[in-house]
Amino acid sequence: MKKQRLTSVSLSILTLAVLPLAAACGSEKDGGGSQTVGTGTGTGAGSGTSEVTGVHWTVNDLTADGKKSEAPASAWLKIDKNGQVSGNLGCNGFGADATVDGDGISFAQFLSTDMACANDPMTFESNLTKALKDGTLTAQVKGDDEEQLTLTSEAGTTIHLTEEKAAALSGTKWTVTTLGDTNTVSPLPSAAEAYLVFDQKKGTVSGKAGCNNVSAEATVSDGNITFGSPATTRRMCDGSLMETEKAFLKIFDGRTAYKIDHRSLSLTSANGTTVSANAAD
């Protein structure tokens, strides 16, 4: 199989948030349901495509020297089609380069943030970093609806990961995290409660706008949401919350573009209002 050298990760991955990545990479599936990781065709008994790249992999656990360690909930990684790796090692965010060759994956050019966490996350992070840097890891994917990825290092350390599906626009509680326009973006005040829940079958959206409940018609089509005029309750809150609510309600100004990156939602209205939200757990 032709070996593919993939591009370097940029420092911008580690500034504020991991850049959204999405891609897919082909492979062959063997008769036992496992898949080799690669960029071309293989010689397995079956056929199919793997989603090792372009998949948000949640790290479940790591076993080294016979000792199994459960991963912190924050640990994950993702490889895009150009080989840029992003994720979290258990405490710190990280980026790297990936080289994919058959069923082998090697990581290089590690960059990470430098936060200190409690002992357990830091211990897991140290072990995970060591395993990912341990030469070429053998990769195996199993499963259909929910894929399971196992990475095995040259020293015999195994890392188990599970595919985490992207959140759906409809039916998800999207908790608003930032609000702004084309010039500035700010986090919501700590006392503000703002979220949206879309119901595509009914063509509606409901939630809270910072202080008051809000609801409106919402028609979803081709990456856009067309909002109707919002209806709100009439509760009075602190001045800063009312200002936040006033700014938030500008998103309901007709046609608004939306984009989902795994469990993050961004909204940009025609008037320049921007809203970022995360899927509630």
C-alpha cells in the first residue's frame, strides 16, 4: 500500500478550542468484522470503508503492563483527512501529525497546552502520551452502528476508543455559550440561562433567551434556519441579563445559517448576530 505522509498541525489548534475537523478515509473490512486502516484498497476477505479519520473518538481506557486505567471523560482524539490530529489527553488539549500506512498509525509533532489538573487525569495523560508516541500503533476497528477502535503500541499498550456520534439539530438541548456579531464575541453572563431546542417535525424552536422563555417557528433547509417572530414571556431580570436577552433575540431575524461540528452548534443570522452553543449532556 502506498504510504501517505500527512500535513503538519498548526499551533492555532491549541489557542482557544480545537478546530472543527471532518473527513473520511477508505479501507477494507475483513471477514471477522474488523477493518484495516488505510487510504487505498486492501486484501481483506470483505469490503467496506472505515471511518477512522473524520471520527470523534472518545478514549475509554488504556492498559499498560497489565494495568487498566479508565480514561477521564474529557479524553478524545480526531484525525482529519489531511492528518491533522486534535483532541484532549485527559487534562490538556493537543495536536499532532498522523501518518497512516495500512493498519498502522504513527503520531508525531505533538503540541499541547500546559494546564495542571488533579493527579489521576495527569497520570492518565502521561501514559496516553507515551503510548501515542511509541512508534507505529496497530489500529483495528470493529462494530457497525457504534464503532470501536483499538490502538496497540509497539510496547503492547492498548487504547480502547468508541465513536461518539455528532449531535442532531432537532431534539438536542443546545446550551448557548457565546453571543456576538461580526466584530466581537463574548461569553454569556454567569446568571444567564439561554438554550434552544428545535423540533423539525413541528417546525418550531423553544427555549430560554437569557431571562425569559422564547418560542418561534423554525423551518430548517439546506444549512439554514428561517425563524418566525419570537414570542417571549415578560419576566424582568437584572439589567445585564435583559441586555443579553435583547442581543440574543436578534438571531430570530429571518434566515440564519447553522453549522454543527460534532456537539457544537454555530448560528449566524443575516444581520451578523452570532451564537455558539453546545449539546447538553
